Amino acid sequence: MRSYKVLTFGCQMNEHDSEKISGVLAAEGLASARDVEDADLVLVNTCSIREKAEQKFYSELGKLRLLKEKHPSLVIAVSGCIAQQEGDRILKRAPFVDIIFGNQNIKDLPGLLSSLDAKRPEALTEFPEGYEHFILPAERRGSVASFVNIMYGCNNYCSYCVVPYVRGRERSRRPDDIVREVESLVASGVREVTLLGQNVNSYGMGLDNKDGGVCNFPELLRLVDSIDGLLRIRFVTSHPKDLSDSLVEAMATLPKVCENIHLPLQSASDNMLLAMNRRYGFLEYMDKIGRLRAEMSDMALSTDIIVGFPGETEEDYDNTVAALRDIRYDSIFPFKYSRRPNTKALTLSGHIPEDIKAARLDEIIRIQNEITEEKNRARVGRVEEVLVEGQDRSGTPGRLSGRSRGGKVVNFEGDVSLVGTLVDVRITEGKKHSLMGEIVQR
Ligand code: 5AD
Ligand code: SF4
């Protein structure tokens, strides 16, 4: 086996797991293939957050089955949340799959590859003790901006969500391991890190002195902020119930931490929030938004919204629409409620017909698109600090792309030598999903 291709579905956590899977395969001497057709091993890193993601995976598997009929030596591996959730059941539907491993078994991949011919495939999906302390090599795609895990799993059990089942209990990495990882990234040219966790605000719970000392999230931000050569820090995801005043203060005062937060609201109706087991009310959420905006006037905000949760009335839904118009997020990730195995919401009454869910989703997408475009246009004339990440998507020489502190993509003209530096860019045009601008002298 000489080459591999990893296909990734799902969230940033999965994207980063794929970088680790690639790192482990590269350490085994495999080269990255450009396409599935050129690869000896195709690994699908899967997502099960909504039914649609599962359907996409099975249709991808269908394509791989045809490829394997043409190239019988092709090895097909499945990892990620569907592998964790379904285990050996995947083999019933897709007996041509050779390897199945779960979210905490990436380190076992070399062993799975070497025993490939010896036995029938068997899913490896156990949660080993101390996985959070394993340090895995990663083949990172971005050379300027990188992901860093600070914790794994989730304890929140929102009633619609599979994450606690497929990623296990919440565990934090040691602060010194995180700092060392960021330092080594900076030494290799990385200038921005995004700290990853399902609920970064509860970072540090369960750490003790043998883990290098107790540390909460604002303290971790302070440690990372003091790393020389690093220019920016972002983090996802925050849970509104755990967003503390000390985090707001850390964000407002630490120079490298961007004024940008993803704060999932899900619904603006207290009935829905209760049924979702979110453990905050709408007023409490608004109070936190108020605090963030009071400390950082140019705070960029994004959120997740679920429409059509069981029992959602017209009035509940209207509350969410009103909140979108009131809060005016920079962007939102809207979803139709999707039934997930094991979750509490399956047992609730009042499941909403598909056509109503679809209509509600369409409407909030339309409303938010208008708000996003208005907000992008309102930035015309302003000067944004941009971290240059590379050439823009067209790949045209002399066209660069980066992100503002608020996380918006900004495209402009400039020399590639600027990649990895901060430049000031005056915004000349606000588009649907990005901003255009021109460099001004610092
Ligand atoms: N149906 C719809 N959306 C969901 N999410 C999580 N589970 C479900 C589900 N069963 C959304 C939530 C969460 C985001 C990552 O995915 O909005 O914040
Ligand atoms: Fe899922 Fe809730 Fe945990 Fe987020 S906080 S991963 S929505 S259970």
C-alpha cells in the first residue's frame, strides 16, 4: 500500500481528526494521493450529526464500491462518528469495507493496517483511557492558520444531539501539552490557532496537579496569548450557559484573541430551550450578548439555529425569527431538526412535518442572507486588520486572501511575500460571503 486519500464529512473537529489520520498514515510511509482513483487506501471520516450527513456517507460508499469492483486491491476504511455509532453494522450494509474505527482509535490505525489480511474486519470503537493525552502527528492543510484540540467529548446531552454518544465524556488536554503544540506550530510558520472543543468554556474541568495543574479557559487563553510569534487566537464552540464574565474580560483584553464568537442559540423560545436541555433561557442568552458587545463594540457573532424541533409552535418559531432580526448575527448555521439515534428528543411528542420544517428553514436562510449582506456592505470604507493566508480562491498571481479579526474572508491585491503577516485593508465592496479591499499603509 503506497498512497492514501482521506474524504472528510462534518465539522472542524472532524477536519482536524482527518489531519491527524493523514499524519499517522504519512508516518507509516504512505503518500497523499490527489484523487480516490489514484489511492490504494481510501478513508472516509464520517459525520452523524444529522440524517443528511449519514445519507451522504452511504452514497459516497456506493461510489467506492464501484471503484473497488474495478480495483479489488483498494482498501476502504471508515472512521468518525458513523463508525463510532454503527460499528460492525456498517459491514451489513457495506461488506466491502475493510477497516472501521471510532473517534478515539486513530492511534490504532497502523495496527489495523498491518493486520488487514489476517482477519475479517471488525470495528474498533472503544474509548481508551487517557486518549486526551496521546499526541498524534498531524498533516495540517493550512500553513498560516491551524486547529488545535483543547478538549474532547461533551457532557451536555442536549436532547437532540448525538455528540455525547459518539465522542464520549468531556476530557481536557493538559495545558502544557497545548502550549507546546502551539509553540511548535508557530515554529513551523503558523500564525493563527483555532482552539477546538465541543464546549470550550468548560475547559479544564477534571484537570488536577498531575495534569500539570488546574487551568480554566480564560487562563488557557492567557497562556496561549503569551506565545511569541503567534498573531491570533480563535476558538469554537462556546456554550452560552458556561460563558463567564472572566472569558469576556479575557477576550476584551488579550491582544491576540479575536473579537469573534460562535455562540449557538438553537432557539429563542424558552419552551424549546427547555425541551432541548440547553440550560439557559433566552433572556440569559441576551444578557451574555450584551456583555460581549459592551466590552467589544465590533464583536463578530455567529450562531447555530434548529428549526422544527418537536413541539415548535408558530409562536416559538416567530420568537427565533425576531431574535435573528434583533441580534443581527454576522452569520448563522441553520438546520432542520433531524431525528438521531439514542437521543432524548426522539421520544418527545409533536414531531413537525417535513414541509413545515423546510419552509421555516428556507425563511430563516432568506432573512439571514439579507442581514449578512447588509452587514458586509456596512463594512465598506472601514480598515480591517487582515491575516494573509494565501492566494485567493481563483489562484490568480497577485490576488491574496485572508480573514479579518471578525473572521470574514477578505480578498485583495498584494504580493505573496505578505502571506503569514498582518496587513491593513480598506474594504471597497461587501459581497454575500466575503469582502473585497485594498491594502493601505500601516
Ligand atoms: N438536528 C438538527 N441540528 C442538529 N444539531 C445537532 N444535532 C442536531 C439535530 N439532531 C446542530 C446544532 C449544533 C450544531 C453543531 O448542529 O445546532 O449546535
Ligand atoms: Fe451536542 Fe449540546 Fe454537546 Fe453541543 S453542547 S455537542 S449541541 S450535546
